[in-house]
Amino acid sequence: MFLVYFNALSLGEKNTFENIFHRYKNYMFAIALNYVKNTSDAEDIVQDACIRIMKNLSKIDNVDSVETKGFISIITRNVAIDRYHKNKKEIPVDEDWPFVTEDVSDVAVVDKETLKYYLDMLKDKYKNVLIFTYVYDYDDNTIASLFNTSKVNVRKIRSRALTQIRKYMIEGDDFYEEKP
């Protein structure tokens, strides 16, 4: 399938894609490996992500830009999550999960596994804004350009995401109990 999409690209698009692939292949593989924990599945995720990137090459202006790196990380993460849902496998919690750092002083009462669980419960746009803000340290303008939205909307999304996480934290043990 990969070759079908690649051969359908124009010469300029092929060059752009090759530059993207050579620049970000290890980065994409690392993201994928955090979700599946084996190299074979991670390689499949990278290949599927490459197909999605080829379908969206028109959205990439500069291969070396922060926006491109963010775009690629979102695509790769979403492909990994799609594969997870497709296979109905549980994603193991790893101490080296890239989206939760050791410095969680703001939420010191929550362990990493719980925080990861709360993040995974958020809508993708909420989770992505939090990740780009607190993990990648992107400013609101950069995040707004990544999502084709306004800076004000980025702030609103972040506020709603943090409110939702606070709600999960307040619910505490009740959150894990099954509802009748």
C-alpha cells in the first residue's frame, strides 16, 4: 500500500516526503514504540503514519519547522491509538512514557499511571494542546497554527482540558468504580 501512495506522488512531493522521512523516521518510531512495545508493530505504525503524511503533504510547508514536527507526532500518535483500538489490546504503562515527566509538582497527589489515564480520557484536541504546551513547551501561537485555530481558542481548549483533569482528580476513587 505504501508504494501505491508513494508512486502516485509528483517528483516534488516525493522529494518532500523523502526529506520528511529521513528527518523524522526515528522520532516516529520512538513514538510508535511507546504504544506497542515491539519493533514489528512500531514499524507498521510508522508505515501507516507515512501513508497519512503522504495524503496530507499539502499541509506541510517547511520540513524542518516546529509545526511539521508537531503534525508528524500527532499523526503517528493517532495511528498508534487507531491500531490499539483495532486490536483491542491494552497499552502498557511505562515509566518512560514521554507525555508524563517526573516533574509533576502541580499534581503531586496523582501518580504517573493515573495522570496518563486521565490524559487518555480527554478528547484528542484537549490532550494534544496539553502535550504541546507542557511537554513540547510550544507557545499558543505555534499551537494555534498547528491546529488552524486562534490563540484564544487554544487557551480555551487548554482551560477546558485542565478543568476536566481536575474533575477526574476530584472524583478520585469514584471515577474507577463501574456505574450501574
